[in-house]
Amino acid sequence: RSITSDLRNVSLLRRIVGSAFPGLDTRALVEELAERLEEEIDYGLEGRSQELFASYYESHPYIHVPHVVPELSTARVLTSELVSGSRFEEMQAWSQHERDLAAETIYR
């Protein structure tokens, strides 16, 4: 609700940006922003997207996308499995081969 309310208040910003950039279609920009934000707060959609993304990397040897835990997820809470990992700072002590693998994973 807060985000929806904030988006309504964007009309002032839209007018300011429209004055500064007369050729810019600010209405389309705000509508696109609103649609993307609404998608982001739709935890059902977010969970389905996460599961789809996990399926893309299912057989990858280094990339693991956490699966959604449906029985612990609701319309307001998205719960994923806990996955252990390493802090970025810890990579400094890794071998060059391990750092190369990490870089490949981050790049993908």
C-alpha cells in the first residue's frame, strides 16, 4: 500500500521532469516504473520467477539458486531455502582457479 501511495505522489516529480525534459514521455516512464514495482512486491510472481531461474541452472556445477519453500511462503512473505556461501572478502585467500570459477559464476 505504501508503494502504491508513493507512486501516486510521483505526479509531482513527473511534472518537474517533464518541464526539464519536454521531449520525454514521463507518463510512460511512470507507468513502467509502477508495473515493475508491482511485480516486485507480488511474492507469488517473484517465487515463480525464482523457481524458473533455479530450473535454468539446475545442472550447473557452481551456480545454485535457492528453491522457494511454499509451505512457509504467503502473499506477504517469500521464504527460500538456506544456502551457505562465502563472503566476497574471503575470495582473496582462494586459489586463482577458485577465483576464476567465482568470477565466471558472478558473470553468468
